[in-house]
Amino acid sequence: MLDKNRYDRQIKLRGFGIEAQQKLLSARVLVIGAGGLGCPVLQYLTASGVGHIGIMDHDVVSISNLQRQVLYTTEDIGQLKTEVASKRLRVMNPDIFIKIISERITTKNAVKIISEYDLVLDCSDNFPTRYLIDDACRILKKTLIFGAIYQYEGQIAVFNVSNKEGVTTSYRNLFPKPPRPSEVPDCNEAGVLGVLPGIIGTLQATEAIKIITGIGEPLANKLMSIDLLDYQTAIYDIPSDIESNSNFPCIIDEFELMNYEEHCGINNHNIKTISSSEFLESAKIPDTLIIDVRELHEFPKIDLPYLSIPLSQLNEKILEIQHKNIIVICQSGKRSLIGAQLLQENLGSEYQISSLEGGIYKLKKFKE
């Protein structure tokens, strides 16, 4: 039952009305990622009256999230984002249905999950997931609204929607091949202004509302970028052709055989990970070098001798490394795996290279 009082200000809009509001109520939208982008997306889709929202995320709330992920509070630290978000959103609008999917999206579950929705919003923060979501939506012919953030800049685009000429594009038209892991730092490395994901996420929600209701002109086959430092905004046309030498799946069977970590240059199978206790013991071994691949400003520091080389500079400084036994560390264990892989590929098998599992966060808890 449509609550006209709740949506009164939208219904009164010229060109909107009851019909558009009813379309929102009938829509099924999947939001993948309940972090910086996902929070404003979820809040505005909930408030606007989208009738069925799926929230997919496997992560828990951490203190470093709170500067930009405004659905969460200090009391939520350690809890699943999906559970906290769904609880708050149901209070915000009890008239809609919210489904939580507290798992990572993979080639095994993507087709089944995405098939149940009309429209998907990619609020993820890494390239393997972006390419996976894009391929699945392209194959399933599902509208995909993409958002990305970097420091002070953001991007948004709409894929798999025909323009007036009947042309559709996907993320692979924009970026046919993934960058190497060391080429593009994430917000853990490079930082991000807290309000930026709020702005980009709100724009993603706006595009979703436009597409569902049929108002305005969506960013089909276009990429919009904005720089908050000077408010420079640009809209680019996305090429309609994908490079012929790009390797990507075109049918479900091919998609389900893909390894997106390897596709994006992340192959950690041969990298040894060590526990916090093993790390403290290994650090005592002579000729052991600890390399911290975090940015120089990141805390906490460790109380052991180490060499600080940010991941973005590791390629340039490999020749400076002489030690045969190397342990790579970072905040959570993610960047250290990439760094260890990079070192292994360049230094060879005669070097013993390992990564600290769980990173400095886990080490700190272990020592406590």
C-alpha cells in the first residue's frame, strides 16, 4: 500500500506523480557494498520508497569506516555491515522490504543473486569485484550503476542501458583491461575525503531513481567525473567498442570459470602468510627485513626495525632490497599480499618472502 503522506514531496513533482512513486515501490534493487558509497545509496533509495532492496556485503564495521560510512556508529564496530544497515533502514522506512546477503560476491553466487533484481548498484572498492559485477550484469542484461572514489575525485556511470541510438556500453568499454595492483592505490593507501562517497553515492541513487521512474536522462554510455577541490565536473562519452584483444567472458559458463583475482593481476597462491606469533619469532632471525607497504602517515607503527616503502613505490625500489628473508606488512594484510607477490615476481624463488596475515591490526590485538 502506497503511503501518499510519506512520499508527498516527490509525488507533487512535475513529471513524477503517483505513477513514478508506484514504479519505485515495485522496483527490486541490489546494492553491492555497504561502505562509503553504499551508505548514501541505501539511505536515499530507502527514503525514496524503493520497494525491495538487497544489501550485499561480507565485511564488518571498523573504526576507520566511521569518517565516511554514516550509517554506522562507534557502537557498531565489529558487527556485520549488512545487519547494522538493515536495522537502521527498516526504522527509516518500515514500508519496504530489505534483504541482507552477508557474503562476498563470487562467480559461484553472482548469477543467481543478480538475476533476482532489476537493477544493480556497484558500490565496491576493488577491481576484481568491479569486473566480476560488470561481466555478470552485461551477460544477464541488467542495468548497472557504477561509482568510484579516489582521494578528492569521484566517478559515476550507467551501463547496459541503451541510448537513443540503441547503443549500450559496460565497464569494459571504459577500462578493457584491469590495472596492475600496484598502479592504483585504494583509500587505505591514498586516503579519501569523508564527504566524497556521500556525493557520489547520492548521484548513484539519483541515477537509479531516474532509470526506475523514467524521469530525466540517465548517464547511459557516459562517465561523469567530479573533483571536489575545485568543483571541476566533466562528462565523457564511453567508447562503444571493446578492444579486440581483451579477454572477458560472454556467456554464463565462461563467467563461472573466471578467476577475477588473477584477471586483475592478483595471484597470491604461492605467497606464504604468517601469523602474528610466527611474525614475532621470524623477526628475530638474522638477515630478516620487515617492509611496511603502508603510506608514511599511517599508524600505528610497530616497535621493531623495519623499512617503509609505500606499495605505490615498491616497484621503483626493488633493487635496493638485499635481504633474502623478507616479511611484508600493512594495516590489514591486503596490501602486504600484493606487495609480497610483486617482490616474489621480481626477486625470484631464492628469496623467502611472506606476508603478515591480518596485518598490524591483528598483530596489535595479539600483543594485547
